[in-house]
Amino acid sequence: MGLFSFLTREVAIDLGTANSIIMHDGKVMVDEPSIVAIDVTTKKIIAVGRTAMQMDGRTHDNIKTIRPLRDGVIADFDMANAMIKELIKMLPTKNYIIPPALKMVICIPSGITNVEERAVRDSAEQAGAKDVRLIHEPMAAAIGIGIDVLAPNGTMIVDIGGGTAEIAVIALGGIVCNKSIRIAGDEFNTDIVEYMRKQHNIYIGERMAENIKIQCGAAVPELEEAPEDCAVQGRDVLTGTPKEVRVNYKEIAHALDKSIAKIESAVLEALAMTPPELASDIFRTGIWLAGGGSLLRGLDKRISAKTKLAVHVADDPLKAVARGTAQALKNYDNPKYTFLIK
């Protein structure tokens, strides 16, 4: 702690496609959907997070909802700046005489380009950050799970978020090999929307698809503990009138099959790139799943059957990346944490 440390506020941000989490002092202070509602005429922000999510799909011509991040990266720079500023404003306030400078660690996808990385950094600086470092999502997930990333042992992490699935083999504080694909929670939702339109002649929105995925989503057609069938409301394709149908988890498993198969293929490709010594470590320790996508019923068993390896789901996988990012923030100036991108 420096003499003027009270003038600096340290925050760790998991800037996700679906949800953004801000941690301060090791605690989750903000956990909101990554969505913004604006007034089309004035371009002013009306709402951010849950309030904006409630408006999504229900707006009139004067209000528009925007998701600034797509496929794990910033798609709308201005809205991303505005969203980060508003999320930071949600942090508990103190009676600062002088507004504190922000020191940030933000997680980014491992397959991000230099341009996309620069956009994240610029957004953070526009939001008031004076000092910014970045960390790759699989590394943050590994730290959040509790893995010693500095050890000479190999660990495979599969982080399935809203926009990307990040597969990485980590050893000695670095990513040895990785595979990043833009197949994740959003793609699952799209699959469900398409399935409902083709099989049940009903149009549904993204929010309804998300609810279906949570309530009765599955990766395999046979589960020991089957979830209840869920009611789906939408618009009839033929008549245009409101309609309700019921679907079961087996239908959703069929709808998601192709996307999950692509994630399986990416995991196998990452394993094929792994050096033999690290492959032997992974054989002993298995694969770790993190991110919201890892909560899909039966996904661990399906990946295990495909790879012939043990597959473990992290405790509270939704916040694993955020916890790891917060831990990296504590070691901001630790020379051993060379994976923090300056």
C-alpha cells in the first residue's frame, strides 16, 4: 500500500457478452446483464443492466436496447464506454473529496485480436481507468477455480461464456496452447429459437430462449434427473396470434447438438496441440469447465465420453472468471504474474 493508496480504487471486471461482473475488495459488487437501453432521439442512456434487460424485446420506436459486446469482444465502442461508466457508478460510494483514480484488471478472450484488445483498453480508459491490465479468460478461470497456474503441471480449462468458448492448456503461468471459438451461450439461444420456429411453428425471442435453456436445457438426451417440461410462449408462425407449447429437455438436447459438437471438436483440437508431458498431466487431473455454459445439464458427461477424460465443473462457474480476475488484481505488481498484459 502506498502513501496515496486511498486515492486509487482497484476494480476487477469480467466484461462478458451476457453478463458483466465487477469485484472490489474481493467481493462481487456489481453483477448485471451486459445491455444498454438508449433514447433513439437524444442518444442518452435510459437504463443499464437488469432494467435494460427488462426492456429488451418490448421497446417502441423511441427506445432501443443494445448489447455492446458480441462474441466476447466490443461490437459498439461508444455503448461499451457508456456501459462500463454506468456499471462503475453502481459501486458503493464513499465520501471522496477527490474522485479516486481507477486501477483495473479486465479479462479478455484468448483469441482476441490486437485491434479488439485495444478497444477494450480504450473503453476502460474512457471510463476513467488510469492504469489498466488485461488477463485472458482461461487464465482467470483457472485462478478462480483455485488452480496453481504457476506450477509446472498442465491443466486444461474450458470456459464457455455467452459469446465464446475458450479452451486452453495452462502451465508455468502461461497458456501453452489454446483454441477459441465463437460458439457459446448466445449460439445456444439461436439454436433454440430456430428449433422452435421449425419444429413447433412458433417465433420466440432471445429472452424466452434463455429461459428455456436454463429451465430444461441439456447436452444429452438421457439424464438421470430429468427437468420438468417448460412452457414456451411466442407468436404463431402461421396465424400471427400468441401461442404456447411445451417442450422437454430431449428436444433441447437435439436442438443444441450441432453447437455442442463444435465445442467437442475444439476441445479435441486443443488436446491434439498439447505437448506429451502436459497431456499426461491432463490425463491424471482431467478437464475443468467454467462459465455459464458449463451449467448445461449433462455437458460434463458428454465431453467426458468424447475425450475419455474426467471432467469437473467448477464451484460457482458463473463467477470463476471474475474471482480469478480479482485475484490477479491483488497480484497486480507481482513479477511472477507475467501473464497480466500491460
